[in-house]
Amino acid sequence: MKNLKMSIVAILLLAVSFTNAQEKEKMNHDHGDMKMDHSKMTTMKSDVKAEVILSDYFNLKDALVGDDTKKAAQAGSKLVASLKAFDAGSYSKEEKEELADIIEDAIEHAEHISESAIDHQREHFKTLSKDITDLVAITGTKSTLYEQFCPMYDKGSAWLSTSNEVKNPYYGSKMLKCGKVQKTIQ
Amino acid sequence: MKIIKIIALVLLVAFVGIQFIPTTRNQSDTVPSTDFMLVNNVPETIQKKLQISCYDCHSNNTQYPWYNKIQPAAWILEDHIKEGKAELNFNEWDSLSSRRKSSKLRSIIKQIESGEMPLDSYTLIHTDAKFSETEAEEVINFITQLKDSL
């Protein structure tokens, strides 16, 4: 029974992604001039491994928003793995150095997050957020990100989100709405 | 009664036996040019405090206590020093990038603030390594300044 459910879900997912892809193709056909912009954007401003890092970072952020230490720790471990898997091969020498520095620092914070209590996780999340922001500035991303800022936590702390609605990872349910969008990253 | 005697004997033999297992000693005559004190303008009182409270485990040179050669204490020390140096080595400070320095300074502040460092097991014997409230404030202020100037 469980298997059946799983396969139905899988088929549905497949179907959705198919129609999505088809729609995209249609869009490209409809607007021949837009197509060029699109391909240019994807080749220049998207790095698959950076996207994985970002997605792990957002899972971590959401766990902190939900005051969930255990989930945050798991997300931290996943982030360690995706940071280690990052490949700066296609970047310039200068960027490579900067990226290596960012990754090394971020790994340390993610490691601490994977083995700490929630207060400690949030402390490290602050510096980690700075690292990830600097990372995205180099790698770019396919989605729109919002840099949000809470003036109260540790003399002011920022984080990244995929939504412009503020949900505070430093306070969670205690002060969920504290903060504002200070920058949109595209 | 006999059993207790046998157990005691076994323990004694084990205790003597482990004394022969060698440990690596963390000692060095030279202070590298990358040392925290050499590249930063650290006030003397803070230098002294950091030396006493941090350098035993966070540098290449440990001032070993009297029991340092007795097992299993030597193992515990060795382990703490290895872990401490991996986390932060003051002797190699200047080889870090500004990003890494900033991260480390932040951690130093948090560790002192929360009283997590120096470890309780360390201050139990090194009572002078403990931070008084004023000492903590002084060191944290200095480290914060240093962090802001990066």
C-alpha cells in the first residue's frame, strides 16, 4: 500500500516536471528574442553545486525558524557535505581563492551547527549567513533571494531567504516577525 | 574477598602497563612570526591572561603540569591539546584570512562570555586560568576591538 502511494506521488511529480519543462519550451518558442537572454543567464549565473549548498542552507534556516534543534543539526551535516562537494574549477584565480576561504569558514560553522544546542546553532548561523551571502555574490543563483535583517539579535544580524516574508531564524517563535528585507538579490 | 584482590591486582598491572605507552608532547622552543601576540598589539595584562588561560591547548607549546607523564592523564591532555589546536592555534594566527580571523575572534568572545572556555577540567587544577569578571570584560573588549578593525 505504501509502495503504491509512493509510486503515485513519483508519477505525479514526474508529470508536473514534464508539463513544466514543456511550458518552458513553449515560452521559449513563443518569445524567440527572450530565449537568448534565458540561456545566457543560465550559463553565466547558475552553478549546480552552489544551488545545492543554498538549498541546504535554506533547510537549516527553516529548521531554526521552527525552533527545531535536531532538524537544524541534520541540515548542518548535509550542508557540510554539500560545501565539501563544491567545485570552484570554473572560476577565475581570484574567485577561487575567495571561494576556498568562504567554503572553509562555512564548513566550520556548519560542523558546529551539526553538533550544538540551538543557541549555539544560531550564533554560528549568523556568520554562516555572511559566508553564504558572499558565496552567492560570486556564484550567482537562478532564484531571487531576499537578504533580511533583524536589528535585535547580536547587534544586528542578517540572513537569506527565498521569500520576502520575514520569518526570523534567530528567534523562531519567540519573535518570528522581527526584521525586514534589506536587499533583493537577483 | 579473593575476587577483590584479583581485580585490584589486574587494575594495578594495567595501570603500570599503560605507563609504557608513549604520547606525543606538545613543545616547541620557537614562536613563529605568525603568532597572535607578535602580529597584534596586545596589552601586557591581556597577553599574560591569554598565555595562562589559552596557550596550553591553543598553541605549539604546553606548560605541562606535574602529572603530565602519568597515564591516563597524559592521554587526556594529549587529546585536549590536539582538539584545541585543530580549533584554534594562536601561534599560526596570521596565516588565517581575515574572514577566518573574524570567525575565530567571534568564537573566542562567545566562549569566554558563556564560560565554556577554559574547560572546567582545566581550571580545576589551573585555578589561575579562570577568568574573573573584570578579566573577561577586558579581554572581550580587546578582542571585539580587534575584530572590528579587521
